[in-house]
Amino acid sequence: MRERLRFLLIYYAFWVVFFVFARILFLAYHIDDSRSLTLEQVYGIFRHGIRMDLAMAAYYSLLPFLWVTFSNFIDKGVFQNSFFSYTFILLTLTNLIVVADLEVYNTWNFRLDSTPLKFLSSPKEAYISVKSSPILRLLLSYILLLAMASIIVYRIVANKIYDWKRIGNFPFILYGLIMSAALLLPIRGGWGREPLKQSSVYFSTRNFANVSALNAPWNFFSSLLNRTSVNENPYSYLPRETLDNNLKSLFSRSENTDKVIRTAEKSNVLLILVENLTGKVMDFRYNDVPVTPYLNRLKQEGIYFENMYAAADRTDKTVVSVLSAYPAQPREALSEFSDKIKKLPFLSSIFNDQGYSTQFYYGGDVSFLSLKSYLFASNFEKILEKGDFDGADDLSSLGAPDSTVYRKFLDDHGNHHSRPFFSTILTLSSHEPYGIPGSGLLAGATVQEQFYNSLHYADRSLEQFLEEARKQDWWDNTLVIILGNHGHKWPETGSKVDNFKVPMIWTGGLVKNGFTVKHVYSQLDVAATVLGQLGIPSREFGWSKNIFDKGTHPWAFFVFNDGFGYVNDRTPVLFDNVGRLVMDNPEAARSKELEAGKALMQRTYQSFLDL
């Protein structure tokens, strides 16, 4: 009997050690972040993270514990094979989660959850998108982890079954049931009043320390089980009166707007959303080479908004925030909820009502971005995607390169138009895996250099397009808005807030004089600002501020995975909702900015639920 009870403890300990090793692997893989941790933080990662390791090991061990408890009734050969098969399947799946989690955090700055699963509906695009990841290194890590763990299980755990002797059913079955029941304690997370959850292992104001304490499989399966839970507002921070007072002051206006573009009877509007165009690359040089030389020059000639912020960190969220001026959600993308989409306002619908022709251009597959339902609901007269461009089926990229999309736009918009147009171009070439035609500016082959090469190509393609557009007869009557779709982690500045900064430049024949807008604003503010310049009412876009309204307060609000950021001209605030703590800037914990951010998070998510 002792050998079987000892076997159960060894099996449970195997999984605990495995998860501790997975945490060490995570810290080693992200060594640049790990180097900045203090010894106290490293100790806290393992001290607090062990609770989740114990819980996940208990989940995995519950069925084997019961299986061993009734092993007397099972043929020894069948028992051993089934036991090892169960463990091997778990190892295969768990290793996949652990290894995928390494690169997910590297790319998206959050631990693996159910988010990537939605991209499986477009497997080819999903594969192409991750090609820039170090696949060989990740694959080798997966194989080595699986091989080592399988050998340990077979040699130290499963092989021990051969030595078992026949024992009486009583009292072993009783002991086995007691040990199985005891697993419920680590599963719950201890004797405390609250069951184990993500925030249970959070202990620091340093975000990387907190997420390193998470158990990757626990986090993934927890997210998977809760991914459809959007019926309650988890961001209820403030009482009604405080909430209303904050929102009232944030959205003050005077209805007195400065005109910064020439007045025309029917002005064309061309909105170009550039993939991964972070504000950090403006005037940035890599190896003494400017990454975006044309945009650097263009911002001196046009109206440059140097402190714009993306509404979120993913395309499926930011496109909605720009074209519908609707706030993004931390965990879900509104574009996935067809019943809610139809209740949104759309810039394309507004321009349709004004007699404009409306088009949306994207060189890839809009289904991959989960935007198909949204775009078809938005009443664009014409939606062009991957199949509408020559050469878009090139498997080395996600679709048509920027230059091809721009050429198609020029072909579609010749010199003779009976109606003005509102057109949106969503670029693709600077999306992972950063595939561009021809050779890049930089000779290096690292992912970071490929990223800068793709942005340089996007910059060069934009220059060629706009120089050709200047020759068209519609140019003098056109406002061109160049806006970063969302930010990026590179170039690194050490500030997560900077990862959400995106440049916006207004150019075109309608721009009278160039100048720089230094105040803080958001992608949400594009709709009201553009409509305000054209003299078109923007009442439907209640979350959008007119930047050039003299009564508007400068601020920006954005979300990330279960957290939010609020930035004004004074203090940036990042708030993690899991641990209910301020990130990177503890001094802001009692600030008015934090209260304003909480008010926005609470009301915007409730608005999403109420749609």
C-alpha cells in the first residue's frame, strides 16, 4: 500500500516540478525583462506562483489519483498503458501551451489566453502571420520538453507500476479517496475565503513580475472557460454620482470650432490606417538609418498630431474605434458580436447620407481580422480585400502589398468623379511576418530588423502613392488622414504607455497650413474632428471629441488585456484590473487621472454590454 501512496505523491510532485521549470523557462526566454527584476521580485514570482502550480498539478492529478485508488479492479497492463497515455496526452497539450505562451507574451505582451483561437478560422493566414516568430527555436523547445518529460514519466512514474504487489482493497481505497479529496484544497487555492484566480498570484506593481507568477495552462484554460462571459461589468469602480461627474467634465465642449482646412462644398476624405505604425518610429534611426524618412518630412508640411493614442492594441479593435468612434473592450473585440455591431454609428453611413461614394481597401482577408461582419454592416458601397488585387495569393505574405493596394485605389479613382468620396485604406505590409516585395533597407535578418524594413517599405509606398495622388484632379479637394492603426513594442522605451502612441498626419489639398498639435488625443476623436471640419453633425458619435473645439479637454483612453490606460497632458496612468493596481507609476494611485480612467472603463464597458 505504501508504494502506491508514495506513487501518488511522486506523480503530483512531478507536475509541480514541471510547472516550476516552465516558469523558469518563461523567465529565461524573456531574459531582457527578467534582468530588470530585483531578487525580491524573483522570490515573489516563485513564492506566489507556486499556488497556481499546486492547483494545476491537482487538476491534472485528480483522475490519476482515482484511477490508482481502484487499480485493484483493473488489469495491470491496461492500467499502465492507460495511465501513461493519459499523462502523455496532457504533456503534449501542456507543452504546446507553455511553448506558445513564450512567444504570445513576446508579441502581445500578455500571457496566452483564448484570444489566438479565433484566428484558427483562417489557418493559412494564421500560419503566415506567425512566420516571423522563431518557429525553429520554439519547435526544438517543444520537442525537448516533451521528450524529457515523457522519459521522466515512463522511467520514474509509469515504470514503477511493474513492481506493485497485490494488496487488500481496504483500507487502501479509503486512503486513496481521502488523498483524491485532498486535491480539492490546492485546486481552490487554500483555506481562504476567495477561490484561486489570476489576481491571487499578483504581488507587485511591476506587471512583468505579476504575469510571470501565472501558470500558463491554468491561465489558458481559465480564459477558455470564461471567454463567453460578457453579461456582467467587471469594471464597476465608482458610485453613480462620482462616475457622472467625471464623465461630464471629460466630455465638455463649446461648439466653437477652429477651422484648420479649406472650406469646400463637397470635400473628399481619404483615411489611411497604417499597420503597426507606432509613434516611436517618427524621427527614429536604426543603425543610423531613418525608418520613416517620408513621414518625418510630411509631418513638417501637414498637420501633425504628435500625441495621439490608439484605442487598443489589435486591429480588430482599433478599426471599430476609428470608423465608429466606439471605445474598445479589454478582453473582447466588438467586431465579434454581430448583434451589437448593427447598433453602432458608422462614418461610412454618415458620408453615404451626404451623397458620398464610400470604399474600404484591405490587401488581406478581412475574415482573418474578424472584421467581415463589421465592414458589411458599416454600409461601405465597395469593400475590396485579398481576392480583388493582383498577386494577393503570394504565400510569402498575408496578401497584396501596400504598393499594389495604392495602385488599385488610383485606378479606381480616376480624374472624373460625379460624387465626392470617403475611402479607407488599411495597409498590410508592416503586419507580421513583415513580408515586403524585394530587398529591404536593412541587411539584417532579425525579426526586429524585418519590422523596421516593413515600415520603411510602407513609408516608401506611401510616398510614391501620395506623389502620384497629387497629380489627380481630386487632390486639391481632398483631406488625406494618415493614422497609425495601433502601436508596437519596438523601438523599446521602457514605457508601456508609449506602446499605444500612434502618429496622425493631415495632408492633401485641403490643408491650409502645417502645424503641430501637441495635446493628447485618441483615435476615438477622429470622427468628430473630421466631421466638425466638414460642417457635418457628429451627434451619433458620443464618445468622440472634436479636437479643434475650443472647449474640448485633451486626454486619451485605451485598453489592453484586462486593463486600461488614461493619458492627459500631465500624468499617464496604467491600471491592471486583475490585480487592481496601478502599473509602472505607483504615484498615480490616488490621482484624478486614475479616477477619470476608472470612470471611462466602467461606463464604456457598460455601454458595450447594453448594446
